[in-house]
Amino acid sequence: MSNPSGSGSGSWYETLTSTPVLIATAVGVSFAAIFAASSSGKTPEQIKTQAKEVKNVATSSTDAKGKAAQAGASIMSAPAADLAPPKDDPISASTLSQYDGSDPSKPIYVAIKGRVFDVTAKPEMYGKGKGYNIFAGKDASKGLGMSSLNLEDAVSDYSSLNETQMNSLNQWESFFEKRYNIVGKVVQ
Ligand code: HEM
């Protein structure tokens, strides 16, 4: 799924249209920037920077479009202020797979480099049928590094990543560390 009207779920579009910064005519401008950044393998930091640059251009005008962009926050969700101390509990890959969002009564987990993050707070992203569900219930480090939403890339072995992709993976790791509790580590 690489565009909002593409196959699969419509969660891209839902996410974008529910994000305050992307209102009014700013939608077209910001979306184009993010789309270009994501599809060219940019890291989350770069995507954010690029989105901000677009926002700054928009805010430099005094018309309604500029004010609309000004009212919005960063395109990415804010870091969490109240994270619990990270846990080191062993979690097997098969246990992890039960936390893939298919049962709404269970937590949703995403693992990066073997550390398991609790993303239950974001069912609209990681829940069943949602845009980032391919990362749920597994360690999908390689896919994150590749900026890939392909199922076959959503695996734990990231040894094939090049330097740019490793940077991307590391930035996603840092993004998750700031937002989600670590509930354990993946064991064989
Ligand atoms: C069409 C291209 C894309 C668009 C428009 C897009 C848009 C977005 C937006 C708006 C957010 C912020 C959501 C929020 O914080 O509430 C987000 C988060 C995210 N995106 Fe994308 N994205 C795109 C491509 C990708 C790709 C290719 C990947 C594969 C790695 C990806 C992975 C993620 C992840 C992991 C998050 C964090 C979700 C979270 O836990 O908050 N995105 N995306």
C-alpha cells in the first residue's frame, strides 16, 4: 500500500485526514511532501523535517491556508511522557504472534531489534486491516529499515540493510522508544 487510494485498507487516508496539520488546502501540499519522502526511503526524522519545511512555506503566507497549517502540530504523534521502565521478559516469536491485533481484547505488540513494544494505544494504525498491521505480532525490523510495507520484508533479520536503511531502522527504534513501553524481548 503506497498511496491512500491504493489496495488494502484506507487507513492512510483516514490518518491523514484526521491529522490537524493536514487541513484545508494544506492537505495536498503536505501529502505530496510526505509521500515523496517516504517512497524515497527517507527516515522518520527526514520526513518530519520535510513536513515542517512545507509547513513553514505555508505559514509564511497570511491567508487561510497559512493559518490552517499554523494551527496544526507535527505530523508525527508526540512522544509519551509517562513510559514505564523497560521490561526484559522473554517472549517467544509464537507468543508474540498472538499479539498481532486480530483479537481486539488483547494488546498489540511490535518488536524492533528483538525488543517488544506495546502499541495497543494505536489500533487505528496497527489493528487488524490497518495500514501498519503488517508490523504487528512480530519483529519487522527489516521492513522498517527498508521503509517497506510488503509482508515479505516484515522480518527480524535486518542483516541485509545498507547504511541508509540502518539509519532509518535506528530512527524508527528511537521513535518507538519515545512513545511505547517495552514489555519484553524476543527469544527463540
Ligand atoms: C504514502 C506514504 C506514507 C504516508 C502518507 C505516511 C503517513 C504517516 C503519518 C501521517 C504518520 C503519523 C501518524 C501519527 O503519528 O499519528 C505515519 C506514521 C508511521 N509510518 Fe507512515 N506514511 C507513509 C509511508 C510509510 C512507510 C512506507 C512505512 C514503512 C516503514 C511507514 C511506517 C510508519 C510507522 C511505523 C509509523 C508510526 C506509527 C505510530 O506508531 O505512531 N510509513 N505515517
